[in-house]
Amino acid sequence: MFERAILHLDFDAFFVSVEQQRNSALKGKPLIIGGTGARGVVASCSYEARAYGVYSAMPIKVALRLCPDAVVLRGDMEAYSRQSKIITEIIREEAPLFEKASIDEFYLDLTGLDRHFGCWLWSKELRQKIIRESGLPLSIGLSVNKLVSKVGAGEAKPNGAQLVEAGAEKSFLAPLSIRKLPSVGQATCKKLSFMGVRTVRALSQIPPLLLQREFGKPGLGLWKKANAIDDSPVMPYTDRQSVSAEQTFQEDTIDMLFLHGQLASMVMKLAYELRQSNKLASCIAVKLRYTDFNTFSKQRKIPYTASDGVLVQQARELLDQLYERRQLVRLVGVRFSGLAPGCPQLSLFDASEKEHRLMQAMDRVRRRFGYGAVGRGG
């Protein structure tokens, strides 16, 4: 019996599975979802493509060199979001408490269910219901915390189920590669490998103070993960529809360079918030208030994105369209709406790999030291 029971649901190659459901001729073929332009990146790929070494965030041109026979489709976030909403409603009807971690990942808190039904039996029945009603492959992991459940679902792929009994968390993780631990990136794995650490067991045996010395504050997090320690709660799902920010100036201004700078600063901060909550925006609006308090706004639909570059460009274009009266401005604001769950790279179908990696690196610094720790040049 679990004192605490956390179930992780993870859909297998979600975008690929949705496309194969829409077109059965794609099943069994190496399939890549991503940008079709020269600078596009891989957002998702089938297991057949992965066998050639293709992976998410890889430049499309590199992926096609590895797998020249792959079918490449541009992502359809509208379709993926619709399917995600259907799945969310199924879970909402069944689960006592759930968190939507991304467009295709969920955590469910089943604590106490053992007294009435049995967490594992309930979990398997829920999985079968979701597969039956969505038609998509789904892997699940059940354990005492989010960390081990997520790793368990990963080990169950494709389309499987993994139960990690209470008390068996450390022994389950021990033989696995350190790459299997969530949020342990390539640079960290490389440094640990140089230290002779390649398995979770070896990592768990390193004193936490040594890891802190080598990795800073995240070193303690590494030690906790290796020892299957995770008390993070399942956060109740709320369907937030928009995020916004505005700035009222101490002195009204007609300096467009200043206005563009203020707007870009707000846009990038909101975009960072979107990425941290695994959200993408499909609509952007800019608001302008003149010195006489007359207020105007303009909005436009955009492809789903959380990219700084894309959103700043759109916001600046809207501001230029709005600023027609050549009067002093007292306030400028921006709002992102039409939000949908999704990982940041999904919005970068045609973004450069360099821009994508820069944004990821900046976000890592911000998570560690705060948002103001790093910013872009002018």
C-alpha cells in the first residue's frame, strides 16, 4: 500500500501519434515533425526515425542526413492542442487531483485510493480508457513521488506501464544511466562522466557537499534525485487563458526607441513565464494609452509560440501600427492569449538552432539566479 501515490501519464511521441491517427499511411515510417525551412528544427519524431539517431531539437537538415527517407511534416499545434484538451477532459472526469505538466504529460495524485480500490488497478484501467477514447499510445508510471513515476513511465515506453512499489524507489533507479534522471542535461552528464559517474547508483553514493562544490546549488538537487527524494506536490490544473503586463511611465513620451525597448522587455519576461509553465500563445495584443487617456489596442493571431524573437517582432509591428497620432504616450501594454500546453521548442519550427540554444541557456541561468540575472543586448 502506498502512503503517497503519484501516477505519471506520458503519451508516446505525441505529435507523431496524432499525425499517424490522422493519416494511417504514416504508421511504421520514419516521421519527423518540425520546420520545413532550411533553419527548422525537429519538434518530435517517430521511433523509426529515432533508430537513425534523430532526436528533438536537432536541425532538420542534420536529421535528413541521418534519415534521408524520413517524411517531414510541419507541426499542427491546433490539432495537437485539440487532442490534448480531449485527454484532459477524460482525466478531469476520473482523477481526484491532477496536474497538466505539458501538452502530453500529466501527474495524478492518487493518495488514499488504495483504501478503496487499489492505485495500480485504477491506474491501468484509466490508461486503457484513455487509449480507447483517444486512440493514442500511452505509457504510465506509478510510485511514491513525481520523480520516480516520471522515470518509470519513460522506462515503460513505448505504450507500457511501470509500477515501482513503495520502498523500491532507490533500487529501481540505481542501475539506470544518469541521463534517465529528469532535467539532467548533456553538460551535466558530460561532467559527471569525467568524474567516473555514469549510473544513478554511483551518483547516489557521492557526498552531497561534494556535488554542491562541483555543481553549485543544483548539486544538492542531483543528490536528491539519485536517492529518489522528491516531495514536490501535484499542482491542481487550472486552464489559464492569458498573461499580460503594462507599464505606465513617470513622464509621458514620444520616444519610439524607448517605447520599443519597454515593450520588448515586457514581452520577453512574459515569454519566459510561458516557457516555465509549458505554455504557448496563439494571439498577441498591444495596448497604447496617450497623454489624454485615449486608449487603443490591436491584436493578431499568430502560430503557437513562446519564442522571444517571434513575440518581440510581432509586438513591435503592432506598436508601430497603433502609434498614429504622434502624441505623448503614458502607457504601453501587451497580452498573450489563446494559451495551450506545449514545450518551448514546439514554437520554433522555423527558428534557428542558435536562437533556440541561446534561449534555453538564458532560461537555465534565470531559473538558478532569478529573471534579472541575464538579458539580451540591445
